[in-house]
Amino acid sequence: MPTFSLPASAPYKALQQHLSDAKQWQMRDLFKQDSDRFDKFSLEAAGLFIDFSKNIINENTLSLLCDLARDAQVESQREAMFAGDKINLTEKRAVLHTALRRPASDTVMVDGHNVVPDVHAVLDRMGAFAERVRNGTWRGYDDREITDIVNIGIGGSYLGPKMTCQALRPFVHSRLKLHFISNVDGHDLAALLPQINPATTLFIVASKTFTTSETMTNAQSARAWLLRSTTEAHLAKHFVAVSTQTDLVTRFGIAEENMFPFWDWVGGRYSVWSAIGLSLAIAIGIDNFKAFLAGAHAMDQHFRTAPLEKNLPALMGLVGIWNRNFLGSDSVSIAPYHQDLALFPGYLQQLEMESNGKRVHVDGNAVDFATCPVIWGDTGTNGQHAYFQLLHQGSDVIPVDFIAVLKPSHQLPLHQERLLANCFAQSEAFMRGKSADEVRKEMQAQGVSDNDIELLIPHRTFPGNRPSTTILLDELTPAALGALIALYEHKVFVQGVVWGLNSFDQWGVELGKVLAKTIEGELTGATVSAQHDGSTNGLIARARTAAGKSAA
């Protein structure tokens, strides 16, 4: 296959020519020149409203970007994904997280089999189990109700459930406390165990293969902890599994009927919609979980059917490509102005960087352009007092995704107005900046001396013209959260197709896992292999010495 080269495509060349004009634009002027700019560059779908107007774009920019997407065959690849084609070429798998939120009446064929009935069969089992825990009929070994749910997983089996349970905190059953363990560092589990009662705790072990090192280490330690209070006969009352490996699950002590499966066409970072979301289904109830799925499905339908020019995920992805490949931004900051979305930036780190953090095209040839930017961020007002200084006046221009919820779930006076005021003000400040003349006039009005004014002007000037996108939700409901996550999933898809990547494998995480198995044996065994470099051997020796073993 020929080497893929985005810069060689005609739409890319047209965008490069367009860029010479765009580099001269000031967003301040664009708003002054067009009183309808906000309306032209704002769209609404699936309960989300998105304002793209504070990006360095005009109508021609979006038209050219849509040409780029069509040239990259985004629309046909989109249909291939929804149809169940095996677009994950390196693993020869379909990519069907969207099937997890399809109505029961739909049909999605994989290898001649309609997978939708299978999805709904598991969903029904999840619902029945969740209801038993919530209504107290599922009880622990001393016949008390379950009060604590501990989800043990890693990667998507941890980030998705934890983020969504926190985001939907007001919907969580009042009796239940949710805990999430992922880190193989024993300090994580050791800090939790004294806080929970073995008689009233349910562990969910989430591992497709039931062999994931970090997950099974934590699960075995949790099992041993429980057995200090009861017998193996009671394990099945306190452990359930999300897996596909029946033999390993039952050998652990979990009843086969309490194993909830999912499929190889569900990638880990796309799996919260599957049985991996069992902790969420228990926490918020199956009806709310179904609303969560329905919100995502509404975004799926919009993404699948809307023309690119009016398509929220497509435009999110394309504006991101404009900022990355043409305006040269190396990272994107995510700023949710809602405390319950505090974990959303971390969730997006895996979704985006594990998907599109690639340096080779699907044909195996190296790319010759930038791919996924670094994703990072924090809740908005906290970020303002931490790193927004760099965003406003730093040497790098970093686009920001502002996410705000119009209606709070609390009744505290003034908090919501001040929160939204900060969100909207920051996006305005990034766009407007503050010129030297404005700084001078402001200080003159304050009576500052001319000498001090000239000294301070460089420090108090903001360049502005820094791009941002604002996403508004009316309320943070299960449906709205589902739509928001699906928006970013499809944004990742669009960017991956345009960049010519396989967004659905993650070989980059495998090498460290393989090496870790060898080093683990050397840390616990009698000798150290000579196959490592000097640094790694030196580190192993120091660790062995600290553990009371000989260095060699």
C-alpha cells in the first residue's frame, strides 16, 4: 500500500493556502465584522449546545475542513463502523460500542449474527441484578443489605465507571457508597479496606480475560481480606465478575450466573456502556442507566445522519484538526465547570490519547504530520487558580474545551451564577485578550504614574486570540452525560479517519507489560538477569536491597 500523506491531499493544500489569511485574523475583529457570528458557528443536537465561534475560523474554514473529511472518506468509514465492519484492522475486529446503546428492535450483524439481542439479554440481567442490590434482596453473608460497591478494574474498566458514577452523583442510591480500585500499588486498596465492612460489601471484578495483572492482584487481595471474616462458601455473595472466562471466574469463587459478559468488539475505553458499567447501573438504577444509553444513542443518530457541516462530533474533530495541524497547537485543555465532572478530563485522556496516540497509518507506514494532541485539564475554577496563567499568557497557544451545565442540582444561592460567570468570562478573555493601549488607559484612570505604567504594560498585556469551544448542557442528567461522552467518542473517530489511524488498538501499552513480568520475577526471585541495560539493572538492585534481598 502507498504511504499515506495528509499534506499531499488537495483539501489539505487548500487549507494551507487558506491558513495564510487565517493567521492574520483577530477574533475580536471577526465578531465586530459579523453580528451573527455566534449563531453561524453554534449548533445543537442530542441535548447539547456547542459554540465554535471563539475559534479562529470562518465559513470557508469549515467548508474546506469538511472537504478534507470527505476526501478522507469519513462518511463511508462512519457507515462501516455502524454496520459492524471490521474496521479495527490490526485485531480484525468490529468496533461496535454504538451497538451497546441500540434499541432492542435494531439489527447489527457481526459474522452473520445479530448482536443486538445479546446486548439486551446482558442488559436485562444487569437490570435484574442491580435491582436486587438496590432493593436489599441481595444480601451479604450475615444477611445484611449491601452498603458498599467496590469496582476493581483498570483502564476503561475503571475510568469509565468511576467518572460516570461521580458525574451522576445526585442519582446514586442513598444507601450505597461507590469505591473504585485500579492501582496495583497496594496503598490504594489498603486505604480502602479499613473503611468498609466485609459483611456489607460487594466487589465487582472487571476483567475480560480475568488475568489482567493489576486487576487480579487487587481482586485476590480483596478475596483474602474477605476470607478473614467468613468462609469460601460465602464468596459468591460478595463477588461478581464482568468477564468472558467462565472457568477462571468460577475457580475464583464467583457463581457463573453472576458473571456478566461483553464482547471483543467492545474496546476497553469504549466499554462503560456494556457490563463494565454494572457499578453505574447499580448506583443509579437500570432506568437511569437506560437513559444514559439513550442519550448516547441520540448522539449516534445525529452523528450518523447529519451532514458534516451541521454535525457536532464531525465539527469538533475537524476544528481540532485545524488547531492541531494548521495552527500548531500541541495540547488541548478540558475545563468542566461542574464539580461532578472533575474526572472527565482524565477519562478523555484515555479515550483520545490511547485511540489516536499513534505514529503509523493503518497501512503501517509512518505518518508525516502531527496526530493526537496531549489532553489535560481540571474543573474550571480550580484550573483558573492553577494553570490558566499559562493558557492566557504562556508561549504556547492551547485550545480549551469549556463544558458548563446551565441548571445545578443544588439549591445554594449565588454559586451557579458565579460559576457560569467565570466560565463565560474566561472564554471571552481568551478570545479578547487585553491590548497595551487598554492596559495604559486602565492604569491612567487608576492614577498610576507614567513610569510605572510603562514598566507594567508588558506584564499586564494579554495577546488574546486564543481558541476555545464551549459546550452547554441544560442539566447533568444520565441522558446528557451519555450524549457528551458519545460526542467525544465520535470526535476521536473523525480525527482518526482523517489522520489515517486505527483508533481502536493500543499496542503501545503492551511492551511495558511484557517487561514488567520479567522484572517482577527478578524482584522476587534469587537472581537478576543480565539482559537489561545498566540503569534498569541498577534500579532492580536497589529495590532488592530495600526488600532485604541480595543485589545479584
